[in-house]
Amino acid sequence: MREQSPLRLQFLLFCGAILVALPLRCYQFIRIIEPGTGFYNTKGASVWILYILIVALLFVCFALSYLNRKWYFFNITPERRPALAVFCFLLALSLVWDAVSCWQHVVTSYNVLPAVERVFRDFIKTGIIPKGFEAVTATFSAVYFVLLGSSYQSGRSTGSAYKLLALFPVVWGVSRIIYRFTRTISFLNVSDLLFELLMLVFLLLFLMHFIQLNARVNCEGTDWKLAAYGFFTAFQCLLCFVPRFILFAVGKGNLLAEQSPPEYCDLAMALFILGTLLSRLEIRKELSK
């Protein structure tokens, strides 16, 4: 039997890292990030501290998960999980909001586009096609999380039967990445966009492993990867959402990048990930012989 749960240790490290990172990120928005673009206008100690913290959390979470990989197991027993059901419903609601926002972007961008430029290439450059794709996949993803939440609420299943619908959250994440590559990028001074892409890449890794484990498809010995990617993904989701929301709430929304508002789906996804890790991922009491 393990004397100390690596899962509990990872959660404590996650809490410590987020308590340091969020104030640091708020400071950066106020002092060293260029309003409107999300780029650093200067690089001070806070930038390197945050980078080191991110790399350290990723390394420690992955190392702890890998070194204790034989002890993790994903609970597939159907049972009532009301808290996780609530997180699923909140995530579904945030995805509907994301879909509505995407359709608004599509309609607005199309209307301001001159008639002579309404061709496929310009639809991609202006984000019309990626945003439209995101809206569609967000809608189907919302349906999946409603069904998953209903399964957790009833306790009759774990939602493993919805294999096809389960793919839509992954495709939704891919569409969000595609849209971000239509934006202007400065690889030297990038700030917001870098954190968004980092979040989305690890979100895809987490969702793919969650779907695989939940459906029990070629998943033997991969339970540990859920913790390896999950805590870091939740950290990045909160890092992208909370500082922006705080600035927006206190009337400092003008300091945010024009294309990087607080997105409620990031907060809801962080809650879903943490709920999944703490309620369905467990540590074995002993290894099987």
C-alpha cells in the first residue's frame, strides 16, 4: 500500500502553483503586457518566474505520474457522482455560449467583408471557417457533456456508450487551435497566444486519454497519463481565464488582447478535469500479483 498518494501530492502542487501564478499573471497584464495585442512590451523577472513555474509543474506532474504509473487506475464502476454531473452541465452550458459567440463572429466578419473578398482564402484569414467549425463542434460537444452529466447523475452508466459524440470535444479543441493560427503572431514577444496554444494542446491530450479510458479502448496501462496531463491542463485553463476575468470584472478590460477575452469554457473545463481526476482516478491499495 502507498503511504502517500501521488494523486494527493499532485493536487497540492497544482494548488500551490496556481496560487503563485494567478497574481503574477494579473501583474503582467497591468504592468508589462501591451494592451490590445497580448504581447510583452518588456521582459522582467515575472516572465521568467512564470515560465519556470509552468515548466516545473509540467515536469513534476509527468514524473510523479510516470514513476507511480502502476498505482493509478481509472474507476469505470457506474455510480452516482452528483458533483461531477454539475461540472458536466456547466461545461455544456459554457460550450453553448461558445457556439453562440462563434456564430456572432462568423456573421459579423462576413458582413464587414467586401463582396469581392468573399472567397475561401479570405474566409480562412478572417476566421470565418475556423469559427464556424468551432461553433458546430461546440454544439455537439455540449450534447455529449449533457449526456455524460446525466449518466453521472443517474449512476446507471459512465457514459462509455457515447463513443462517437465523445470525439467532438477533441475536434472542438482542434478548431480552436486552427483559429489561433489565423492571428498575427510575434514569436519573440508572444504572451497570451502562447499560453492559449499550450492549454489547447494539453487539453487535446487529456480529452483523448479520457475518451480512451472511459470507453476502455486500447487503454491498458495508460491510466497514469490522465493525471500527467490533467493537472497541468487545469492549471493552464485557469491561468488563461482567471486573470482576464478579474481584469474584466474590475473595469480593466481594455488591458486585454482584443482576440483573447475571458472564455467561460476554459473555467468549466478546468472544473470538469479536476472533478474527473479527484472522483474517477484512484490509487490502488495494492498491486496485483
